[in-house]
Amino acid sequence: MGIDHRKVNKRIRFTDENNNPLANRKIGIRQTNHSFLFGCGAFDFIPYVYGGDENYKEITESWLEIFNYATLPFYWGGYEPEEGHPAKDSRMKTAQYLADKGVKVKGHPLCWHTACADWLMNYDNATILKKQLERIDREVTGFKGVIDMWDVINEVVIMPIFDKYDNAITRICKEKGRVGLIKEVFAKAHECNPDAVLLLNDFNTSINYEILIDGCLNAGVPISAIGIQSHQHQGYWGLEKLMEVLDRFSHFGLPIHFTENTLISGEIMPPHIVDLNDWQVDEWPSTPEGEERQAKEIEEMYRTLFSHPLVEAITTWDYKDGAWLKAPSGYIRLDNSRKPSYNMLKKLVKEEWWTNGSVTTDENGWAEINAFKGDYLIEAENLQAKANLIDDTELVLALAAQN
């Protein structure tokens, strides 16, 4: 598969504010953002933006050099450790900061059995479900216009049989059934923001997830996109598995988001570990050999996913090494220096898959643009206009004088 579907081939007539054609003029075409969502976990923005911790300044600035899509944490236990006291201010301020930088923000997740609020265990199942739906209303309504994308429910394949510890969400999933609970939480999220992008998200890429999605769609669940996690601490999936997963989940015809991707640059986790959280180590160093391997694997994965027409987003989970399980899974090292994977991805996103050039108009102000889909600044001497180029339809674009 090629990447022509990631570009527009568009005729544009350039004029001034009075609709006079800019004839035989050189027009600068400068991309400012991608339509494709190149994402990364953005948890480090919270202590910087909300907490004012300057130690995170360098991290956030290098993050913004590549990514246009951020995942912020809404784990119920951490977001509302005491009932009635959610951490809305920290998330809102951080989300607004990111949005002002041209970054789309996703909240993760609205419903999950892990990292759940312990105080929910004080209630019966009917009340737990009621409070879960109220939480969805509060978050989806409260952040509307700032966060319009949500992982609505997380890891449902395992949810009703999760047995590591008792928790409120597993209780109601056992009672309602997987599809029953998914239908309730999606209906509430969709009701609160009909225009929101709503994801079902899971690490389980077996046929069990396919069956679950099929059941949800047959039940009328308004799934906007299929979320696929790919934490590859035990080694890179490889091209064959990646293509196999894409082929199986493509038959639904829904957009696909790779929501949580990790590839490590150190020693591979042993294959006998079933739950990645069970691998507890004192340190997990990145190595030069591992960093070169990580960069090559990430490049192959990104090129494969970017070429697939149903893939809309790729999110790397850890920006910095050591963020989860002390794994060397980031684009930057513990000292904030940039790894080969950082330099490679920045070159792809901001050079190879980026349009920055010029065209010359004809005597009627027309020119043909071939460019990656996204946002642009269009310039002709002292005239400027902003444009969102996402399809091949003809466009008349008026440029205005700048003060």
C-alpha cells in the first residue's frame, strides 16, 4: 500500500481580499499541522502546565516538536481519589494548553476496572452503574469543546473475568455482560457529546475482541473507532503480525487507532510473563544496540500503519524512558536526551511526510497543489491565509494583507 491517500491533489484559485486573482504569482505552501494523528502520552504536561514544574519544560518542548495528538489520564482512582473531588482543574488547564498548541486531546479512560476508585466499593451494583454514568456525563459534558475524543471503556475482553482483585467495574460487568455495559457507557457518552469520537479500546487482539466488536455493532453501539493497544515489551510484533491484525480488524470498516504503542530499547521482557505488570525490576537500562533496534522497528511499524487507509492515529504510550515498569520504552532517555527513535520519527513526521514548498499561479490565479492532508499557512509576499487541505475539491482562497 502506498500513501497517496494521505495527500490531496487540489486545484486552488488564489485571490486577494477583493476577489482579484493573484495571477502569475509565487505562492508559498507551508504546512503547520497534520490531519493524521501522531500521538503520544502527554502525562508530563500536567506537572508543567498545572504544577509549574520547570523540570518538565524541556520534555514538553521536545514533545511538541513531533506530536499533534495527546492522551491525558482520567483514571478514576487517581482523578477522583475522594468522592466528589475530581481533578478537573489540572486536566482542563493542561488540555487547553495543548489545544492552544494545535494538539488534539483524548481522555483516557472513562470506564475501566483497573485504577478504579476504591470508594465505589461502598455501593451496590445499581448505584455503581449510576455513578459510572454520572461520571461520564460530568467528564464528557464538562470538557466538551476542549476534549472531544475519549477511550470510553478499556479492556472489556478481560473485564468480567478479571480476578487479581475485587473492583466495582468488574462487578457491574459481570452483572450487565460485556456488550450490556459497553452499550450503557457509550450511549451516555454519545448523548453528552454527539460529535465526540468515542473509542472501544483493548490490548486483546484475538478473535475474542473481534467477537466483542461485532456484538457491539449488532447492538447499535456508536463506536467511532477501534482502539488497539500494542505494548511490545516482549519484542516487536513484526510485519507479519502487524498486517494480520490490520487485516482482521479492517473488515468492520471502522477507523483504527493504535492507542498505546510501546517498543523498548533494552533487554526484552521474558516471554513467560502473562501480565506485563508482573515484571518488576530495579532498573531496566536502554542500550545503544537496543536503541538502534527500537528506531528500526518503530519506523517499520509507522510506515506500515501510515500506509493503511483505515488507520487514523498512532499513539506511543511512553514519551520518556522509565515511565511504566521502568521500561526503556520512550523516545527520550532518563536524562531527556533524544534517542535514535526520536530523530527518526521527527524526520518522518516533519520532513518526509510534510509539505513545505511553493507553486506558481496561472494568469487566472489557479495552481495545483499536491500536499499532505493538514493545516497550512498560504503566503504571497505580504498576503496570507490559513487553509485546511483535506480533500481534492476545488477551492477559491482569498489572501489578506498582514499588519
